[in-house]
Amino acid sequence: QEAAKYEKKVLVLDFVIPTPLGNSWGLGGTCVNVGCIPKKLMHQAALLGQALQDSRKFGWEFTEEVKHNWMTMTEAVQNYISSLNWGYRVALRDKKVTYENAYGEFIGPHTIKTTNKRGVENIYTAQRFLIATGERPRYLGIPGDKEYCISSDDLFSLPYCPGKTLVVGASYVALECAGFLAGLGLHVTVMVRSILLRGFDQDIANKIGEYMEEHGVTFIREFVPIEVKQVAEGSPGILKVVAKSTKEDTIIEGEYNTVLLAIGRDACTRRIGLDKVGVKINEKTGKIPVNDQEQTNVPYIYAVGDILQDKLELTPVAIQAGRLLVQRLYGGATRKCDYVNVPTTVFTPLEYGACGYPEETAMEKFGEENIEVYHSHFWPLEWTVPSRDNNKCYAKIICNIPDNERVIGFHVLGPNAGEITQGFAAAMKCGVTKEQLDSTIGIHPVCAE
């Protein structure tokens, strides 16, 4: 859409290879269809369940049984997503961008072949290419994983309630999904190979794990599945999971209705013909190294988003990088995408907002003696009347002492963490110091205070 503003002739290829269970979706990528959008809506569904419980203490009286209807929720979420898909189609058409629902692969310099779902092929040439293929969920490579397990690509449109669920993994995807499923009243177990939320602040990650355990999520630590077998068919059926300890020779077994794999994602770069045009990728990860202008080693080919090596896997980062790239190419602009101090939020039952460095990374980078950490526990006012979860919410800032105690890390664990973090991210972009934070008057009585 950005390139079309400069009256360029633009073609968008977007093709979703169906999941092993046969699910695919419309225009808009992972975030819109099987990522942030349905995830946040289902997280909201779980928060509403908690609000219902709290409401009795605030004087709301209701006698009827409270239960959750999975189909009502998924239908509403999918209807909203369909409206977004349609909106993107219309926007592309209005801007005279050609859209083709076809799989693209390079076949030679400046040339790609596209294949649609009917197998019809076309050849296109272009002056420049932008690769923004993103990633797809990884499978375990064990007997029964693709036959019987689901991934986040399947969960949000699952045509039945998942029932007793085993979530495999400890990524933010794993913990967010486990959190809202438990919040909807399902029996949820999380199987963790090693640590929670690798790459995030570990102090906070452990607090999230503790909170989830106190709120009904079971954790099986230091185990990995080695086989998934079907015990009974159905919607959902019954699956038997055999798992092995990562420390010793112990084997455990358990039965679940649904097994959700959330063990990471792989870049969609290995089957798009990059070798035919000489684009270098990291052989181990499939990610593409680029320069600070998002340019690959082949000058006319660029890349943005989750497929970039050593960059953040966040939707708004990809959007920003793409827009700025086009403005540099066609609009005479010079601004580059800033990958530092990008705020993000993990929508676990207790939300976690972060911007800047985790404590461990800050100490590695600047030295322990140069780091000061200020922290506090707090109790949201809204939680006092229903008297729940005292001292579970937490905030901390990480400061660089030699640099005027500049704030280099911000972390908050509590309700509306995303809304809070966004404002502090702007301050960090401006170089906020501990002294400036201290002199800022809080808004009473809110969590951000």
C-alpha cells in the first residue's frame, strides 16, 4: 500500500499452505488470522470470566450457572477476522495493487513463478522484491505429532472446545494460550523443556509461572514428548502422550483431549527459490541477514519481519520497517527502522509489558556494577474489594548508573500492562532518566502510578 502511494506498479502474493490438519486463512498474515488478534480477543474472554467472579463482591447478584460457550466465542472471533481480511482486499483494490492468492518462488534474476491452489502457474518480473513471508509453527518430529496435535494455526478456529489440554512449550505463545484456555475453565497442563519465556526477563518469567500455577495451570517441568497416540476419536478425542525427562531416563504418560504444540516457529524461506538468485540465509535457522536498510546480499531483494536474523519478531516492527523501506526507495526519505527500545506485551493471565533490556542482558552488556534495579510490588485498586492476588503485580526499571541513571529496561507485570508500557516506551525513546521518572507525578489510583 505504501509503494502504491508513489504510483508504483505493485504485486502482492499471499498464499497460506494449509496446516497438517487442513486449516488455512485469508489475507493479513499470522497476526491478523492466527496470532495477536484472535489471541487478544480470547484473552479478553478469559478476563471477562474473572470479572464475573469479582463482580459479586462489588454487589452484582446473579443466580444462573455461569459457563463458557467455545463455539460462540470462536464464531465471533472468526467473523471479526473475516471482516479484516475483506478490508485488506478492498484497500489493495482501491490503491490499484494487484493481489494474487498464489505461492511465489524465485526462478532466476528478477523473476518469480507463482502457483495458485488450482496449480495454475504464472511468471512475473520485477525491479525489486520484498520478502515478508514470516514464520510457521514448528513440529516436534515425533510419532503422531502432525496427525494428532494442533498448533496456534489451528486453535483459534477449532470447531469444538479443546477440553483437557496439554500445551507443549514455554514460549509466549504457549503461555498465552495456556492462560486463556485455563481462564475459560479448561483443565490445562504446560510441559516445559527448560526455562519459561526464553529471551525475556527471567525474574518476571518465573513470577508469571507462579501466578499461572496458583490459578489452576499445571506445569510439568524438564520433560519432552516422545510420542502421541490416539486412544479415542472424537471432537475432541482422547490422546495419550508419552514424555521423557530431559535429566534422566524417566518416562511419564498422560491422557488429554487436545495437545497444542507451541515450541517455536520456523522462517518460511527455504522453499521460495532463494538459492536460484543467490540470497544468503542462515543455514541453521533459515533467517535472512540484512543490512541496516533491510537489504539482502542481493541488492534488488529486501526482507522485513520475523524472517530477519537477530531482529524482533513483532508485527508493528515489520509494518514500520516495510513502510520506511518504501519511503527510502521512492520518497527520498532517509529514516531507518529503529530496532532498539521496542515495547512489547505478553498477554499471559497476568500481563507482562517490557521495553529495553531484561536484567540479565543489561548486566552482561554494561557490567553488574554499572546497573541499578528499582522495583516494587503493587496491588491494583480493582483487586482490593474482591481481595485477590495481593502482592502479585510487580514493576521494575533497570538503570545505567554511569549514563545519568538512564532507564535502559522497563518491566511491568499487572493488568493493562500493554497500555502502561506504551507510554513509558515513548519516554525511553526520549532518553528518560530515573530522576525524571521520580519527578513525574503519577495518576491516582491506577497501576501505571
